[in-house]
Amino acid sequence: MLSDSHVATRLPAKDLERARAFYRAKLGLEPAEERPGGLLYRCAGSTFVLFASAGAPSGSHTQMAFTVPDLDAAVTTLRARGVVFEEYDFPGLRTEGGIAEIEGNYPSIGTGERGAWFHDSEGNLLAIGQPTGAPEVP
């Protein structure tokens, strides 16, 4: 039943217009659909929604991730647009210049992943990642 279902992310936004501006200016994304209290985005066959919410995002774990074919190029482009990447130094996760090398991590293709994390305008923790040890991402 659920294994045949499409999965989509839902991210809270205290200020939907501020979030729209961030996703447009920083990430280069435009909503595919708008409804009162929400914005639907489509990315390569996947969808996510920003919805107006008085609740606070956790921001303490990755809430949504984009898989990219060239992490270095994506980080460079996003930094040029003003995105600030997080720096971590924990057992098993250490970033250098905002990028971590993670062995054995998901996505399930490949043997690991390179990743970088940043917060959106609403405090949601987003990531971009590139699988390693596998064919290039289409």
C-alpha cells in the first residue's frame, strides 16, 4: 500500500512570504502551485510544501535534502546567493568548509555521501548531498 505511494516533505513557515523570498532568491525555486497558507514546489519529480504555521521548526535535524551531481558547485552557487552553511565537529560528522564526507551514509546508492547543511529563513535545516562510490546522479 504505502510502498507504492509518492512521498512529499512538509516544512513549516512562520512567515510564508519571507520563506517564498528565501527559496526564490537563495535556492532559485518558484512555487508550482499556491493555495491560501501554502506553497507547493516541484523538483525533479519530487514535491515539497511550505505551509503557514505558528509552530516552530525543530531545525535540529535534516528536514529535507536535495541530491546533487556536484556538491562543490552547488555549495559555491548557494554561497554566492548568500546561503550560510553549518559547520559541525561531532564524532562521525566533521565538516571542512561546510562539507562533510560521510562513509556508509544514505542515499542507499554508493558507499557514502558528501553533504552540506544550511537553515532556511524559517529555521528548517536543509541539506544538499552527493553520493560517493556510485554512478553520477542524473
